[in-house]
Amino acid sequence: MGRLDGKVAIVTGAARGQGEAEARLFAREGARVVVADVLAAEAEAVAADIGDAARAAALDVTDEAAWTRVVAETEEAWGPVTTLVNNAGILDFDAVDRYDTERFRRVLEVNVMGCFLGIKAVARSMTTAGGGSIVNISSNGGMEGLPFLSAYSTSKWALRGLSRSAAIELGRRGIRVNTVHPGGIDTPMTRFGGEAANDQAAFYRNLPIRRVGTVDDVAPVVLFLASDEAGYVTGAEYTVDGGHLAGDATLLDQVPGPEPRA
């Protein structure tokens, strides 16, 4: 406990899913947390449940003026921002040759421009604080291509470049910028048709760790990067994917394994 004592954090997309788990964990570890989301009523409910260590903020991450307001309100209430988790994002499916241009552009606006505006909005505040940590939530889709998710995958690849450039530029101000790349995590955004993923689905059975990921698998990694324990970590990429990017574990079923030792 207390790994984020004295930190002032803004977590976007924090009304539910991964963002909510991160906001709750940050508060338990001593941070004061802004639960920021376009879902204002849900954000208010999460902040109220967390208690005095949290406050809610209505935030459309594509609105630069809204970012300026949220940072100013945070500074007025608690002082300079030291931590930002750019968690807000959207998922949209279609074949690349049928994708509606405006829908494609909207994914980039939220998933890339939203993070850019967040970094821009907190940089001065973090500089005043003497440093800080920015964690951008990318995806395994930013490490590989995903069928029918060309806009989403494009946005997550772009976020890697943005994060590394920001890490170089802001490092000498004491501001660290890293990315986290979740794989198949059960969140409201990934519950297609309202149903949670099943551990026995083919995708999860192929993983080295054969189960659906949870928000509680991701939040501790984000916590580490936000904490002073990661003080020499910037421009880095952390995958939380059950080993998906390591390779297809079903190959183990095709070849004999070593004999067990006595």
C-alpha cells in the first residue's frame, strides 16, 4: 500500500472496464484520482464509491478545451498533475474495403488524437510538479494486424510512435511515457452481444496462459509504470496478453514434450 502516495492522477475512460480498475487501484495505493469519462453519470458513481480520494470529470478526449478545463480543475483542487493514464478508446469493426471514412476517422480521433491532447494538456502541469508519468493504453492490435479492425489497429500502432516521441521530448523534464498493450481482456467494450468471453474459445485455448484476461491483470502493470518504482523506465512497451505475442501454444500439442524428470 502507498505506492502512489502524493500522486495526482487523471485516468480517462475510467467509468468502467480497465480505466475503472486502474482508478480504484490508484486510490487504494494513495493517489488522488480524477475519474474522467464521456459517460459523466457513470464516472460520478465510480468517484462517489471510491470516496474522498476521487473526483469525477466529464471529458470527451477529442475536445482540447475540455482537457484544459479538467487539468485546471484538478490543479485547483489538488495541485499539479503527476500521473496520466490515457485509457479511453473505442473499437469498431468493418472490412478495410468497406470501411466508412468518417467511422475510420472517428477511431483515430479518439484513440490517437485523444491521447495526444492528453499529453499536451498535462505536460506543463507535470513540469511544474518536477516530473510525472504518462501511461498510454495501446493494445496487441498495436503489435500485429487484426482482421476487420484496421482502424483500431492503425490507431494503436500510431500510439506507439506518439509515445516514444513524447518519451524522448519530455524525459529531460522528468516525465516518463510508456505504453501498455493488453490482449484479450474482458471489458464492456469487448463483450460483443453483451456476453463475456469464454476461456474455452479457440483464441484463449491457443494462449500459453489459457484463460481470458481480466482488468485486474492490466491494472497492476499500469500501477507499476505510474509509480516511482519505474523511475528509470520510459519509451517502453509492456504486453499483458497471456503470451499471445510469444506464439501459438497449440504447437505443443503437435510435438512430444520432454520426459518428466524423476
